[in-house]
Amino acid sequence: MRAGRSGARPVLAGCRIIVSVDTRAAGASLVASRAAGIDDLDRALRTAGADVTRVPGRRAAAPSPAVLRRAVHRAGFGGADAVLFTASAASWVGAAVSTGTLDANRRRAEAGRLLLIAMDEEEVGRLRAARLPVRYVAPSAPGGLTGCVLSHYRSGARSLLTEVGRLDVRSGGVLLDGRFIPLPRGAAGLIDALFLARGRVLSRAELARMLPGGERSGHAVEAAVARLREALGSIDLVQTVVKRGYRLAVIDP
């Protein structure tokens, strides 16, 4: 991730953001208007440093498209930081239920690790009915969706104080005292799970269930921890607790 000329880190460095868009056929002028709005949103988020992915979101989407199922899974297991609903949330909720990832999405949203934002009050109600914490942004709000995301990461994102510095976790890596360290997807998923535990020791069995890809063996967890530590280099952030598992080096969890 390149910084600007001033050397400042982009606000959304390391963030992967999913934008749910309506793919239904409509009149040419309406299609052009919607596309322009999405393009502006996409451009603004990328300018702020985010990696943006668009996925289909519509009321009638059964069975869910593969791209949507993959996105819902990523959101539940540390592969996304925010989902912005510019279309119906029904297909997202349906895909989360059908893939068994609704609880995982809910857990990350409740912990402040998955930001859900909608611009339609009906869609907000739909998400809340599924017990998914969501923010409502009025279409007329200054800055709209982009402004809400930027505000969250400038002042509202949760962090942890660790023995090696203030830690923020994003799907593309970590921030330690403001310094961004990119991580491969598997390592980012592991540290996301440890971050959600907020210093509590997680057994190998617990981590195996929380890692992307479903149930893993104890050996697979150990290998994932080794890869994470390698990616972090000399930073001693992940601690081994003998005969119990792993934890982040959190101060006063």
C-alpha cells in the first residue's frame, strides 16, 4: 500500500470492503445512474486505500450466486472489514443462512470487526431482523457511505493495547501503533480470531473452528500460527500458552 506524497498512511489501508449492488435489468438511464453512483463510491474508497469488491444483491437470488456465497464466507472469517448495502440485503442474509455463516458474520459485526452499513431503512430492518448490527446512513447524509466508513476508521474502530503496541486488525494486515504490516489471507484470518478473543486463550480446537475453510486439524492450526509469526517477523504478538493454546499479548484484557 503506497502512502501519499506526505508519507501519511491511507485511512483505509489494509481494508477489504464489499459493496452489494443491484444487478437486475432496468431502464438504460437508471442503470447508468446507478453505475455512476457505484463507480464514485468505489473510486472514493480506493483513493482512501481500500480494496473493493462488488457482489450481487437483490431480493430474489435463490440459489445464491457463487460470488455472493464466497463474499459472505469471507465476511464471517476475517476476509472483509465492511459490507455496504446499496441494494437489497435479502440475498446476503439468505446466503449467510444457506452457507452456515450467519453466526460468524454476527460475531464479527458485534465485535466491531465487520462494519455493516445500509442506505435504506427497510434493508436496515431486514438485517436487524437477522440480528446483524447495522448502521443506517440517509442518502442525503454528507459523505454518504464513504463518509461513514472513513469516520469509523478514523475514530471508531476498536483496538487493543498489547505488549508491542496499540493493535488494530484489518483483513489485509495489522496496524501496530499506526504502522501497517500486510499479512497473507490465512494469517489475517488467524489474527482476526485471536483479536476477537481480546487476550483470552484460544485452544487449538477453538481456532480450528474459527479459521477460514471450516474445521482444521491441530497440526493445521500450528502451521497457521507459524506462518503468522513468520509474517510478523520479530514482533512477538502471538503467545503460546503451554497445554492450552494461543493468545495475543494483550495488556489487561
